[in-house]
Amino acid sequence: MDHLELVIRNAVAVTAGDIQRCDIGVADGRIVALGRDLPHAAQEIDAAGRYVMPGGVDGHCHLDQPMPPPMKMADDFESGTRSAACGGTTTVIPFAAQAKGQSLVAAVDDYHRRAEGRACIDYAFHMIVSDPTPTVLRDELPRLIRDGYTSFKVYMTYDDLKLSDREILDVLEVARRDGAMVMVHAENADCIAWLSERLVESGRSAPRYHAASRPAPVEREATHRAITFAELLDVPILIVHVSGGEAIEQIRWAQGRGLSIYAETCPQYLFLTADDLDVDGFHGAKCVCSPPPRDVANQQKVWDGLVNGTFHVFSSDHAPFRYDDPRGKRLGGAEPAFPHIPNGIPGLETRLPLLFSHGVGTGRIDLQQFVALTSTNPARMYGLYPRKGTIAIGADADLVIWDDKHELKLSNAQLHHNVDYTPYEGIRLTAWPAVTLSRGEVVWDEGGYRGVAGRGQFIKCGLPAPARPRPKDFTWRTALGL
């Protein structure tokens, strides 16, 4: 093995399946050897008995996504991937978003232009389908799936993105036939619009009322409806950013019936509550996201779902808007009513340290669950495994050496995104990445950021393991040609 370029020695290597003490040998950006006492290499890193895990795969984040002016996301591919690397994430999958009236192919081409030469870590694309015209359904979407864009998101809310029930069925039919994974934002648009109008008309327009406009039944109903569509078409779906117990009950009910319903949650539902929106002044806008954070009881139900396997993926849903910015939370330079506050909060860099510190560090989940939720499962879900999401011969050398004795009080001043706040300010952490490697190159260590814009590669996705084309099994589906 005299060709080794890098050896990480004295590692406790953790995957979703096992834990072993070994050295890790790297050549040409890939793992080529796992064993004891590997030969000397040109570069050596002593893990000193610390945990070494696959780099995080953030399967749900938004970077430089086109917004209706004057709204603008704070992070582009350079600042967003820098932030990700510093927090132990080595692959991101943001969204090429189709505007209504736009070609889906044009949306993907535009997103490539936004990413080109900026990312320091590897990236893939999801798509957002907002206008499933006959041309999109017949030609563009199937071709893009074949070309390595094998997952897409549909919305049941937001006027500029939402699909009708019939349109959702149309895109699920394409996913079933061609093997794509569909992500669903499940909230009832008409209920939200009705509640928002009543609240604003009565003078209740502060950020705290965002939570009142999107109560748990709004998410529960839409989750059940999405599950019904998936059952009707016999196609897997992933319900994204699940916020609390009522939606979790629907998902567990479906999983108990043997349906292929997958679920994702995010840090905001473990570490924030509706009380974080209910603060003096306009500061509650910092925590406006959808679905909104709920209460402490729902926090516990989300933790329970991580422990018992209801959730398969833990993502950041990083949607970065600056607080003190007329293109961000203070849209137009004022304090807009809650329906007009840009939705979303930052979280790319803090996702892994938060879950490691308060999940693994408190004994709620074990090391292997942590790896599965944050790396292996999203890599599998989106067709990147085993190149990403594991420590194995042939996998990319995307690795994180963890310092699980690193105590700190989280502050936005420590972070590397382009957002002027973190909603997790002041939370105590007990772990942070000591070293992050992307394809064998150090992009973060305790001395600071080491990445270079443009070294990140676009990765085409294969067909997701849970969403391969389905057999024709039920008589009524066969009769419909499904």
C-alpha cells in the first residue's frame, strides 16, 4: 500500500452499522484501506482515539434559491458550503426551484450557474416542481430523473409553489414510473390563508401569530392527505420537516400499515418552541419557519420519533435570511405582518453539533443512530450511497474527526454563514468537529476554515433505494396502467 496519500491513524470509525478501531487509508480522494498499522503516507492525521464518522449529508437546505424581489437568501453556494464544512457536513443537496411558467430544465440550468465555481464541498440537486405542465410531466421530469436529478419536492402550501391535489397525483405517477423520491411539504394552504386573514384583520400581525396561523391540525390534515395520495399510487414519499405529535401519529399509522412513508425532522423542532416567536419587539421573526416550532410536549414527541425510528432523516432545512436586512426578515425595511416575513432559519453549520451534543451526549440516541440520521440514510434516500454516507473501501473520503469534549456556548460570532443571527444563540454544546475532510482534503480544522471555493463537485444521483420503480401488483392500478 505504498500509494497511500493520507492515513488517519488511531481512529474509532463509526458507521450506521458498526464501530471499529482502525487506521483509514486514502488515495485519490477515496478510502482504499481500513486496518491496523497501515503503511506510512505522505500526510498523516492522528485521530488519537477520537470518533471518526462519515461526513454529514444535509439532504434539505436552501442556497441562493431564486426569491421574489426584493427578498434574497443570505447564503450562496460559497458561504453556505463553507458553513456546512465547518460544522461537519461534506455533501449538501439544495433545491433547483421551478417558478410557475418556467421550464424545469431551465430552473436546473440556472441553478448550475449559481453553483459553478463556488462550492467547497460536493453537492447534488433536488428539484422543486411548482408547474407540472404536460411538457414537464411527459418530457422534462423523466429526462431529468434519468440525468441524475432523482428527487423532487412538492408543496401543499405557499401560493407561488403549491400544487393542487390532482397535480400532486400527476407528479407522484411520474415518480412511481421512473423511480424518483418525492419530498412533500405537508400543510393545508386554504386553512393557513383563512386563519392568516382573520388574524391580520383583527390586528394580530406580530411574528408570534405565525404559529397561530399554522396550528398542528393544519399539518396533521395535510400529512394524512399526502399519505393517502402515496397509498393510492403505491409510491414512497418523504414527509419533510415534521414538527410535532399530530403529524407523527399519522406517519406512524401509515408505517404500521406497511406503507412506504418516510419522515424527516429538523433542529428547530428539538430546540425551539412557539415561545421563541412570542418575544418583545420583532425578534420573534428570527424563528419564523414553516411548520412553526410547537411546544415542549411536541419537542419530546419529536425526540421520541428519532429514538424509535419514525424519522429516517435529520436535516437542517437551512433557509437563510438576514434579520436586520430589507431583503430578509425586515422585508422592505419595515416590520412586515407575519404572512410576509420570509420563512426559514439558518442551521447548516449547527445541525450536527446540536444533535451530537443533545442526542448522543445525553444518551437519547447512540452513535450509529446519529450517523444513520445525518449521513447514511439521506445518502441512501437520494441515491448517493455508498459513495457518500459511509466509511468503506471505495467510498469518498468524506470524514469528520469529532471532539466530543468540546464545551462551548453557541454564538453567531463563531459561525461561518452569511446570516446575522442564529436561532440557537446561547445553547450549550459538548461536541464540535475537530477536522472535516472532503474527498481526503481538510476543509476545516481547529485552526479554522481550510476550504477553497470551487473545489466542490456536482454529483449526479442514482435512483434512491426506497423509491425504485414499483411492480404492477394491484388489479385496479394495473387497469389504470400504473
